Amino acid sequence: MANRDSLLAKANYLKLLARDLADSMKNGGFASLYKGQGMEFAGVREYIRGDDVRTIDWNVTARMSRPYIKQFEETREMQVFTVLDASESMQIIHHKQTKYAKAAEAGAILTLAAELNACPAGAVLFDGDIFFSCKPRLNKTQTMQIITKMDNLPAPAHRTQGSALANAITGAGKLLHSHSLVFIFSDFRAAGWEKPLISLAQKNQVFACRMTSYADHALPSVGNALFEDAESGRKMELPSSSSEFQKSFKEYNLSQENKWKNFCIAHNIKPLLFDVEKEPLAILNTALGGVK
């Protein structure tokens, strides 16, 4: 029997949500977000009287001792790319669902909306290693392949411990050859992703989607209990019923969240908080300025 919570089982429902998001992309903030970004550098040529002096390439002009202008080609399509974290910390169940399940649903809606808008879509999926990647293409076969891979993760015995977030972001940059819209769905519980993320954002519009839940700020009060870090496997006993410990736990996680948010803003990356209890379409619509 098919899993009723699987993406493929909810395909028709997700397509309806995707149509809503596709309309937001065309009519809302998506268009204005990329206003003036639809041109790619194509080369230089000698200045001809009447050319816009603002397009003069001063470096080439200085070398050649005569004026040259930059030429641009119009880009006719926007690529949409999803980076999806399937590491162990994303698989922990919160309120009967995992952060990964919510992230995968959001990624599926984005991929379907891209197809509806004739935008090539691609993706990178990872746990402790990258187990699927594809460069952006526009066809239904690729759309279904991406959603199927999101739906059918490697069996637990074949998963790699840890998080390859940094490598996944680097890999995304190598697959993208033009300005793209990139959504990264992760809890960002990894190290070393900052520099690759800065590099990716220099050439693309990046949305960093931090998957969150109530449990990120409050542990269950069960006395002294043994907790295990999902990524490293490290175990420690924590006094979960201590009000002082609960306060410190909440303050630490909020500080990490704020640090992440401030980092994103400082590097022209759009930070989005994705609560597992909220519908992803509303968050995506807000991010793209499509709320009516």
C-alpha cells in the first residue's frame, strides 16, 4: 500500500499548490526581484557614436587606448534549483512529521511551479554525502525524477552519517551556469557551509530556508535523560527538568538562529524560517512577494 504522506501520493494536491506559486512567480515579487537581472555579459566591441556611455568597459578601454563597450544578451528563462538536506537531524519526528518531509514538500512545489512557468529545474539531495544531483533542465521527466528522489531516500542502512551541506552548496554552484533562483532547505546543523554559501549568493539569488520546530527551543521535561546528537552520534546526559538549563538551551538556540539570520542578511541571502507546523506554500508565496 502506498504511503499516503508520500509526495507521489499527494501529486495532484501538490500540483494545485504549485499553480498558486507559479502565479506568484509571474505576477508577484518574483518578477520585480529579477528586474534588471535578465541580461548576461556576452563580450565587448568598439564604441560607436550614440552608444550608451554607461556601458563602456573602462578596463578594456585603458588597455586598447580606444573606447570599448560591454555587450549583453537577454536571458529568456530563469533556472530554479533546490538543495535539500536529508541528514539524520532532518529525520527526527516533530509533531508526527519530520523536518525533511516538510522541506521535501516545499521542494516539490517549487519544482512543479518551475515547470509550469517553463523554468528549468534542478536539485541536489544529500545526507552525509551527496546521493543525487542534476543540472537544471525543462522537461516533465526531470520534474518527476526530482520528486521521486525526494520521495525515495536511501534506506537507513545505506545512509551516510553527518551532513554534506557545504559540499552540496559547492556542487550546486558548479551545476549552475547562469543567474538562478536557489532554495536551500536545511536545519543548518553542520559546519563549513558559510564560505560556499557566500560564493553561491554572489552569482545567484539564494533563499536559505532553515527548518525549525518547537523542539529546537524547548526540550521535553523528563528529568536527567540521555540525548544523542543525530549527526555525530555523540551522547550526553542533560538535566531536562531544570528551569535554568531549559532557559540556557532556549537562549543558545535563539542566538544561533539570530547569528544565522544576520549572516544571511549581511551577504545578500534571503533567510526564511520554515516551521514544520506551517504550510510551506504560504512561506514560499511570502518569500517571492506573491501574497495577494
